Amino acid sequence: MIQSEVIDKLARECCLALGDFDHFMTVRTYIQMALSIGIEHYTKDMEEVVAIYRDGVEAGRFKSIKDASDKLGIAYQNISTVLEGRQHTAGGLMFMKTKDYELVEREKERLEPVQPLQP
């Protein structure tokens, strides 16, 4: 059995135990994340943080709230407030935990066909 088949099987079993298959892709994504970082290091309260500009472009990833605070010069209390949902931005940036950011659907990059130059 290859890894993707094992992940699908685990996700199906979790959804079956929950009695709801509506969240199959979410469960599958969390299993993939746990495997990608090493299952022995995975915890439910991982603190990796993503900083995002208001237009949705990723500004950076940080190992912790403190790391983001130190590198961006934004008080860690303000970043925590954004992560808790009590504030929208801190220092002009939005913040999300990496595990949640990975689940957010984003528009796929649209590539416009290149038009030949007119002579």
C-alpha cells in the first residue's frame, strides 16, 4: 500500500468513526501535515505562524509568535490577539497558525497566454 492509500484509509476510518464524511478532505489534510513534519513531533497546539498582507499575499512564516514578534517588531500580545480572532490585524498584517493557513483555499494562479508581438 502506498502512502496516499494509507492516508485515504485513515481519513475514511476517522470520518466513519465520526459518522460524517463532509470533512474527509480536512481530516486527510491534517494526516498529511502530521506525516510531513514527522508524526512524533505533531501536536494539536503547534505555534507556527504565517503573516499575511491585507491583499492575501504571504509575508512570512515563523516558528512561534515570539519569533514573529521579534522579526517584525510587532508586540507578541497584538499577534496573539489576531490569532484569537479578537482583532483583524497587527502592524498592518493578518496572522494565522500555519496548520489553519494550509487549509484555506486560495485562487490558483492564472497564467495568461503570451501574445506574440505585433511587427
